[in-house]
Amino acid sequence: MIHFTALRRSVAARFGIGMSIVLLTLSGCAVLPESEVLTFYRLPAPDVSVQESSAASSLQAADLPSVLRIATPYANRAVDSTRILVVPETDRVSAYKGARWSDAAPVLLRDRLIEVFRSAGVFRSVVTDSGNLGAEFELASELFGFHVMYESDAPVAVVVLDATLINAASSRIIASQRFRVEQAVQGKEVPEVVQAFGLAVEALAGQLVEWSRQQAVSAEGR
């Protein structure tokens, strides 16, 4: 009888400890912070009328029979992310809360450049670096800036790209140039920031198309 009573007390004690652990676990779950709600953004579609006008003038200048491969831009860890970066003051990098790009910034830029180059029709074909397709030229680049900065308390979208046109067969550098585009943000909300980035990238792509065409023509001895 004594042994039975001791056993019952032991079981009760263990049950009580187990319930305490469960209650503590449940109470701990109740104080966990709520997960951040994210909104994902793509770059706005480019102005088709501007692209068509640019394509027409480029085709009159030179319809190159070459194939251009556009490589994904290299970027440091801060830029190579889906965060929409903002530099509110010198040497301090932050990001817009609850907002993300739909892909890492270098990939977004690469895909838009491919789209614009193909629409321009300067090269016979434009391919990406995701496959092993052959090409006469390669457009390599480093993305140094893809962020919002403030000028006189007004937000400005900034895109800074170092572009290098390479002879794909010999790996010889044909030309290099830094491109920097700034686009004022018409407001301070994230959708307005995204629109400004779209305009900045469109302007950058237009400059790259013309620069690449000129360098390729020169390299081919035309």
C-alpha cells in the first residue's frame, strides 16, 4: 500500500511538471513578435513608344549581325538583395520596411536590359548568361548603386553601373564606362519610389544600347 501511494505521488508530480512545461511553451508563443507583412515590387514596364522610337533610330545607324550576351551585374552583398535600399545620410544604409523587390536587384536590372536591347534590335540576337549560348560580344558590369538618396530632403532614385563590353572569343576588353542615372521621386511612398527606379533604369538602358552599338561598330571596323 505504501509503495502504491508513493508511485501515485510520483506520477502526479511528473504530470504537474509536464503541464507546467506545456503552459510555459504556450505562453512563450503568445509573446512572439508578429511576422512582417511584405509587399513585393517589380520594375514598372518601360515606355513602349520610347523604345520603338529608339529602336528605329538605332536600326538606321547599324543593324549589327553580332550576338550580344548580357551578364548578370556583379554587386556587393548590400546591393545584391531584394531589399529596396535607402541611404538617408552618408555611410548609413537602410531599407524600406515591408517592401521587397521581386528578385535581387542585379537580376532585375539584367532582365530589363535584355528586354530593352531586344526591343532596340541593334544586335542580331541578345542572350542571357544563364545558358551556354555563343555570342560575339558580352556586356559585363558591376552594379555599385541601386538605392534612394536624399538631396535637399527630397528622395532621388540612383542607379550606378560600371559597364564593360568584351570580345567574347578573346576575352579582350573593348571599352568600359561608368553610367550614373538619378531620377527624382514624385512623393515619398514606396510605389512612387518604385516608379522612379523604373524611369532611372529605362534611361540607363537607353544609354547602354547606344554606347554598346557605337563600341561594337568600332570593334567590327565599320
